[in-house]
Amino acid sequence: MPRTSRFLGAALIGAALLASSLGAADDTLKKGTPDLKSVGPLAFGPDGVLFVGDPLGGAIFAIDTGDTAKEPATGAVKIEKIDEKIAAMLGTKPGELLVNSVAVNPSSGNVYLSVSRGRGPDAAPVLLRIDRKGKIEEFAIKDVKFAKATLPDAVQAGKQRSEAITGLAFLKGRVLVAGLTNEEFSSRLRSIPYPFKDTEKGSAVEIFHASHGKFETNSPVRTFVPYTIKGEDHILAAYTCTPLVKFPVSQLKPGEKIKGTTIAELGNRNRPLDMIVYEKGGKDFILMANNSRGLMKIPTEGIEKIEGLVKPVKDKAGLTYETIDALKGVQKLAKLDKDNAVVLIRAEGGALNLETVPLP
Amino acid sequence: MMRRIAFPSPAALRPGLGLFLLCAAIGCGRGERVQLATTAKQPGPIIRLIEGPAGHFEVAGVSPSGDADRKPDEWNQLFAVYVDDLSGSDAGQTPVMGSHQVKNGVLSFKPRFSLREGVRYRAVYNPSALSGTAVAEKPVVAFFSLPKADSSSTTVVANVYPSCDELPENQLKFYINFTAPMSRGEAYQYIRLLDADNKPVDSPFLELDEELWDPQCRRFTLFFDPGRIKRGLKPREEVGPTLEEGKSYTLVIDKKWMDARGNPMKETYKKPFRVGKPDDTQPDPKNWKLSLPTADTVQPLTVAFPKPLDHGLLQRLLWVVDASGNRVPAITTLSNEEKAWHFTPLKGWKAGKYELMIDTALEDLAGNKIDRPFEVDIFEKIDRKVEQKTVKLPFEVKEP
């Protein structure tokens, strides 16, 4: 081989290695058509990568939306009767539609919806993208760069068992997945390193929750949000049995038994739906959509000092909260930008609207 | 640069003005379409639905030559399909998604998704949107709908587990089995728990947006609110446990619940039951009784439990391996109110040693697992701690 060719060859290999090390995340995404059987929770990672929970297929997909902008779009997004508009686009009636999740792509400012067209077992999974002008278009799940991580045992051929995905988040190279099975009552919180490897299977950890430090159950997580407490990454999780708990992400290791620390008791008839964390006036708050209480605003001040509630408290326990009654009927909640949230809200009269609300 | 479609002169098409009902029941059978009405009169352009629900719409009677590069909005100005049921609202003007093309001189539109039974569609061809059209022409409108193959109510609740009529106070869940796939999204509206006076119990169940269905949407899992079962939590302290020992209740599944075809159920289902003591004890395989089959038969192995176990988990977390550790293929059934499990091998038993394998995640009715009770009082000693994932019960099949 002539010397120049050899040099050129070495240079190309070097360039390829450099490219692969720089673009490691993208390299794992291969072009094709993801075999999504359903679309559930959505969460965005960096550079417009969308994570999609597929409960029926028992998998998490990472999809490169290619939806990035130098300056993410700003301004409010508002679509009245969005269920009717989506149904019209999909050629069906609103009653045959389910909106499963709402997420905002921080790289573009666009809002994404996961939707089931149909309510039976053969419902078609659809992803929609909405810009700030309110234009709705399909994000076709076809010929896209993607990767898949299978959730072990979530789906077993011929069995009636299935696993609902109740929460999904991306946090510093991990995809966190909360699930609940339709048979055994137990917590399934999985931490899947991203980029996914070919053989990636999320390993589940068990999280136990003790009420007032006494009775301990392996209760499922209903919704959760990552939050940094004194520089350490934590999960704030709302349980099916209502308390809000914290635990450090560093404990999420396969086979570990984690004990969550109760930081607030939300009381009876509570049904936490979605949670976001935001900053206002130099302080952090949790905003929780809740079926019976409208939106709940929970200041996190003092969260690091709570070592767990040890005594039953008459009313509010741990962190206190205020309820924003004006926003009753919120079904989905996502952070739009640092000052606003986007909500899917069932208005009086029954219309389903997509609205922007200033963070309280 | 936008290429133009060469249509015949719009004036020459003379689309009809009057709305007349064709009611051309071109086969009212399953999956076939009915064109209800059109504003077009022969020989002007006619909008047709080709090849049924998964097919496409086309405009016949116009002869465009060549294809065209148009943006979706521009295509929709020329030829669009709408869900007509939404007329009167702005959404009624949102066109159905799909793809347009001009092929072999025919303008067609293929919806992105199959047409739905019971939905009325309005197709609008607007000759005025043709490039180069100078004279405003009235649009041609046609209505289509796919009749529902079957709108009769036939689906019923097949059964509810546990099947016994006395449940522990800390009963954790019900499995509701239906005779056909059901629709998701509104499950909790149609489920009620009534007390002995037929008054609804307030918020008895865990309501999850995701709804816990099997993949075929034929079995619904209904958890009681765990916040009112687990001791020491606010919901239970505020309003007490959902079920109370000594009282009677009725689980009601309302027939208004739609099945996956969009038809309500045939009848309302009721499961009356009494409530007994809470159960805080783990199921212990040492107390199970095995009735053994004999070799060279396909007699079932029967395992009897002192108390009912979870119906869903029993079908998955119990199995049998032979002396080599190979799983024995079989059909399993349950009887005696989930207190008996029958394992019938597909091939005859051979004389020799076998093991009944028990996954320790198996639960009783109150969620007590073999390896852990539903809740552990961490200030008290746990009587029995099981660390392994499976427990084995060896047995031997003998010659008759």
C-alpha cells in the first residue's frame, strides 16, 4: 500500500473513531420503523430524542425526532376541543380516542401527544406534534432513527399479564420507568442506561414504603419526577397509596431494596396524575395534577431535612401544599418552559382543551 | 415549481347543484360502504369510495394528466374528506389525514387510517381549487358511512374472581372477565361498590388512568385503594378501610360499559359478597395437599390450598418440572373457589420424581406473598422469611 494511502486510511479510521466518540448517543439509533404496539408515556432527552413507553409491547423506544431549533419556540399554545380536532384528523369520533401523554420537546418548544386511535385491543398508536401556533401534525413513526429497550417479563406470549407504564423520565444518561402490573402488587422502577445497548433490559428495583415509619409495603409508584436535593439526584415519587416520597437515584441498582422517605401525605381521595418541578423567585416547587384537588403546589423548602414522617399527623404532614382550585379537571401536565406549564384540561361542559398556564 | 394538473374545463364538468340522496346501498353487508348522497349529477365528477374501509376515495369523471406537487393544505383545498359527525364545530373543518395522488389520470385520496364503522364522512371535491381555474365552480360533495356490522349488545361479564362469596377485609383486587374485548378509558365510571343498604361506597378503588387490562382487553384488574388497606396512612385514618368485617357489599358492573365494537353490554353484573377477618398470613406451601396421579395416565396432579389464592397468579406462578428439571407441558385449571389447582399433562406421566415449582411472588386474596406479607410491621418480628424466588415441593409418580 502506498504511504499516502496508508496515511489516509489511518486518518479516516481516526476520524471515524473521533466521530463515534463524539456522536455516541446518535450512533445507537438505527433508521427503520419501530414496532410500537401502543404509545403510553412520553419523555424527552437531549437533542430532540423522544422516549416512548409501549406498555402493550413491553418496551421503551428512543426515537430521534430531528426536531431541534437554535432558538426553541416560545409563546402560549392553546387548542380548544383538541379531542375533536384530533379525532377529525384521524377520521374517527372523539369517543374513540385516548390521549395518553403530553410532553414538551425542550430542543424545539413543540408539544408532543401520544394518542390511541380506538379504545379496544386493536387501537392504533399515533404520535402528534403541535407547534406554538396550534398546528397539529402527525409525527410518523416510520423511517426514523430509533433504538429499543425491552422490559423483561413485561409481556409474556399467551399470558394475560401486562404491565402498565405509569411514569417515564430521562435523567443524566438513564431512562427511568415506573410500572404497575395487572396481577402482582409490587413496585417496578427500572433504570435503563441510555444509549440503549442491543441487549439492554431494564433491571427493576424494589422500593418499599413505610407509613409513619411502621408498616412497610412494596407499593407501586404512580408518577414521579427527578429532583436534585443538595446536589444529589433524587426521585420524588407519588405512590398508589398516596404518600409522596423521596429516594436517591444512586440507590437504583439491580436487586437493591430501596426505602423511600415520606415527605408529604396527600390524604384520602387523591389521585396524583402528573408532576413537574419548577423554580420561581429563587425557590423550588412541585406542581402536581390531581384528580380531586385541582393542581397542588408544594414548596420543596426543607425537603432535605425530612427524615421521614414518623407520627400520624391530623391533616397535612411533611411538606405543606396549596391547592389551585381554578385548575380543576387537569388530566395531563407538562412543563412548557421555565415560566409556563401546558395542561390538557377537561373544561366545564365537557370540552377537552390544551392550554398554557403560568406556573403559579 | 408547481406542476399543474390538466383537468377538463371546470365549466365543462357542470357539477350538479342539487343535493339528492343516492342511498345506493352498494352492499350493506359487513365492511362494505354506503354512499349516502352526492351533489354531483352524471356525467360530472363523482366521488367514489374504492375497496371498502381500508381503501381510498377517488374523483371519477375528471381526467387529469400528470401528477402534481402540492402541499397537504393545497391538496385538501382541492379534494378533502371530513368526519361529518363533527359539523357545527370548528373541528368539523379539520380534514382527515391521508395522502393524495394523481395516478393514471385519477385523483385519489387514501386516509392514513381505515375508515370507522358508524362514522359519517363528507368528501368534498372543489374544482375551483384547480390551478388556472378562472370561473368559480360549486364543489361536489358526497357522504359516506360504513354501517356497523353488528350493533346488538351481546357482551357480558363472564365471571369475577375471587369467585368465593366471603372476602377478607383487606381484599386487594378483583379480576373482571368479559366475553369479548372491551373499550378502555372510562372503566371506573361503570364500576360501583354498594353497601348493604345499596348506597355507593365512596372512592373504594384505585383509579389508574392507564387502566389495568390484559393485552386482549378481556380481563380488567380492579385494585381496592391500597391507601385504605395499608395501616397508618391518612386515607384509612380519615375514612377507614373500604371493606369492614361482618358487613355485606355488592360489586356492580354497569351494562353501559361499551365493548370494543362500541356496543353497550347486554346486562349489568352483580357480585354480592360478605366480608370476613383481615388476612395477614402468608400462604405456606407446607400446608398444601397434593393428590398424586399414577404413571402412564393423564390424570391431573391436584394441589389443594387451605385458603383461596390469586386467580391470575395461580395460572402463571405454579408449574411442574421432571427429574431433569424440564418443564412439563400441561393444561392447568382451578376449582373450589381458587382453593384447588389441577395440572393435566399433555402427555402421560412417567413413573419417577417431579417437583411442583412455586414462584414466591404468588399471592393470596389480600396480597400476602409466599415470601412476604402485604405489609410488614417493621417493629415486629417476621415469622417466616423466604429469600429464594421459587419454592419446590417434590413428589413422585408411581406405577399403578
